[in-house]
Amino acid sequence: MLAKQGIEPDHPDDLGRTPLRIACQGGISGIVQDLLDTSQVNVNARDDLDQSPLLVAVLHEHYHLIGPLMEAGADPELRDFCRDTAYSVAEKAGDYISLRRLREAVKLQKPISDSLTGVTAALAS
């Protein structure tokens, strides 16, 4: 789809934002899936703020993107310039839907993160 328009699937703009990151910010699941299907995108590419597409999706409460991004290999532990991860962004916002979806996507057998509070740890169990 984007390739037909002459857009490289993993080419960043001046702020380091790839088409995947921009689609995640907008919650555009069709474009996100199209990009992931190309297998030509770095699902963990980071912009000038060190934000990954997964972190951006969580930040903008686009829960429906968590599963596809995680299935494609997105790393929920990547930290941005504020040292936040997808988990900590969701926790700070009280976004328990994203926390649950992150946990379900990775099927953790251990605590989500050493940095999480007791409330989140209780939710995860």
C-alpha cells in the first residue's frame, strides 16, 4: 500500500519517526498490519525521543495494536529518553487494559518488571 505511493516501509522522517511509529500514534491498524506484513520494518525502531512504536501505541491508548506489535517482536522493555518503557507508561497512566494486553502478549511466567508497583503486580497475577 505505502510502497505503491513510493514510501519506503522503514524510512524515518526528520524526527526519526518511521511510518510504523506514525501509524501507531494514529492507531491506524490497517497500515500497522500492512507494514508488519512486509517484514521490511524494524518493529523496535526508535525516534529522536527513543520511543518505539509499541511505546507510542501504549502512550496513545491504542490497545488493539499491542498484540500485532508484540507478535512481530516488539520489545516492551525498551526505554525512551525519560527511561520509561511501555509497561511504565501504561502504569503511570493507570492504563490497566494495556498492562493486561502486554502481559498476555508475552505470556510471562515471572513478574512483569522489577520496576512495577504492587498494584500492577497484583493485576498481573
